[in-house]
Amino acid sequence: MREYKIKRGHNPDLNKILLNYFGVTGDTDSGFEFKVEGIGNIFIQKKGNSLFIETKSSGSVKADYSIIKKWNDFLYEATGKTAKERKKEFSKLS
């Protein structure tokens, strides 16, 4: 499970973002799981100022640039941080 910190001052409507990108809604405070073609099962939960996301790939995952772009766009809208900012944050943890 990965923790994605939400940028200070960024106040996303996660249900609206999830509905826009993946067509799902649920209680992000208690967490819920859904399936996305090309990625697999995704569990998402918001705790405080962080998103906790766990992905489990299904057996038939296709590697496609559009899926990666869609995922990065979703994370940008949800956290307010670009892929470069998220990478820098994760590299500090290692």
C-alpha cells in the first residue's frame, strides 16, 4: 500500500474525480475497492491529508501508455502533485 500525500491547500472532491476517471463512487474515508481494466483491483482510502492506495494486478493486464497517462492524471487531480513531485517524495523515503 502506498501513501500519497495531498498537497497543502489542495482540497479535491475525490468522489467526483473517481467518477470522472473510473466511473465509480464510494466512501473514501472508510475505504473501498473497485476494478479498473488495464490496472486491476484498486483499494483507496483517505486518511487525514493522505491517500492510501493499493493496486493488485489481475492476470490480464495490458501495458498501454494511455492507462499510465490516465492513472497519472488521476493522481495529479487527487493529490495536486505531478508525477515528478511524487517521484521525488518517494525517493526521500528510500
